[in-house]
Amino acid sequence: FFEYIYLYQSMVMFQIDQKTKDCSKIALTEAWDPFDIPDNSTFEDQYFIGGPGDNVEVQEWSDRKPARQR
């Protein structure tokens, strides 16, 4: 299991092995590409990932017709 920290202003990424705690410094070779939702996307669902007190709310989008009928 790895954790990644991206520092695009410095063009470097840190890869941290959660088991061994080893950290690797890796040069980034591509510029920042923002994570976005394409204009033709369809909202699919919204839910929480994680457990009590340690979760994140996420949205699921796709570029296909809705999989669920509401």
C-alpha cells in the first residue's frame, strides 16, 4: 500500500510505502492536468467511502447513459 504526494510546483512526487515507511522522491515529467468532469458526463451516484469519523464523500460520474433509473 502506497501513499503519494504530488508537488507540481516543484515537479516532484513522493511515494511512501505504508508498510516499510520507505519514501522515494521521483521527478514529475508532465505538467499538472486538472482532475475534472467532462462536459458530456452523467451523474451516477454520491456516497461515502471509509468508516465512522474517517471517510470521504465522493461522486461517481460516467460518460455513458445513466445506469440507474430514478
